[in-house]
Amino acid sequence: MGMGAEVREKIARRAAQEIENGMIVNLGIGIPSLVPNYLTGKPQVMIQAENGILGIGPTPAAGEEDGTLCNAAGYPVTTGNWASYFDSAAAFGMIRRGCVDMTILGSLQVSGKGDLANWIVPGKRVPGMGGAMELAAKAKKVIVVMNHVNKNGEPKILEECTLPLTSKKCVNMIITDMAVLEVQPGGLKLLEVMPPFTVEDVIKHTGVKLET
């Protein structure tokens, strides 16, 4: 199953609600990169990127991109007046030191215990893990945004991940096109159901038992 632009924006908008003013937040590629567009009213949120920016703003309008200004995935970004720039070693130092309050990442699979598998499908070429391993292990809160099922209609939330892990027991919350789930010590708790889906839809398409 593919994911239309409208659904991607809906997930990003919901993820943005978890960000509090004053946080330092790192965003993964894909849906997470849309989150800065929904931070109106939170002027002190500092978006950090591994390539060396602190203070990323909304996506630039078409024709207004700055060819020298991009996020870690290489996509054009804007910056606020408070932005600062540094090398990638300093950027990773911030992450590894635990200075990032929240990271929002895409994923291929998440387990009921909060294990994250988001960097490789064996046999397929990928650009690499990037900063996902450090972010998953060191960010104070890890939120995953993704489709609830894969393109074959199979659950991406499983009892155990079948793909190579990025990090174990690191995910705090999962936001999908179907639901918002919280990873708790006893398993996954269903917090919200996204329209037009029902609780039954979410349970049917989740590969692990949910607390509702």
C-alpha cells in the first residue's frame, strides 16, 4: 500500500503535537521532514540535523530554495534567525551526549517491545544507517512515524522484528496512518485511532496484542 501526500501530512501534523516549545528535535527523512511545517506557535523549537544545523524552519516555497542550505537528507530547508551551523562531528556529539530531547524517525518495522528496524532490507541497496542508531539510542524520546502496513498489506508492528535492528527497546511512541500507540513496559497501548479507521481495523492490522 502506498501513502498519499495527504496521509503523510496528517501523520506529520500529529507528530508535531508531541513537540513542546523549547525542545531540541532531530527529524529523520521522509514524513519526519514535514514536521517543521506544523510548529506554528512554538517559536523556540530547535530542529537539529546531523549535517550541522540547529534551527531548521519550514520547507521553502518553490523557487525560494537556497542551494547551500539543506537537511541531512539533502533536501532544501529554511532556517530561523536563531540558527547556528557547525560540522557533522559536533552534530553527532550533541546526539551522543544526549542533548536531543526528541527524534522523529521513519521505520520499516517496530516490535511490541519498542525495537526499531529502520535502516536496511537485506539484499537491497541503501545509502546507509545515517544517524538513526545514535538517535534511537540517545534521544530522550523516540517517536516513529510510518504506514501501519507494508505494500503487501502486512503489519509493520510485530511481536518481533524480522529485519535487522537499528536499536533495541528505544521507541516510545508510534504514529501511523491508522493509530497512535504508546510503548509501555507491558506492551503497546492504543491511544488514538485515526479516521476513517476503527479500533477493529487497527487490531486486525497490528501483529502484536494491543491494550485498548
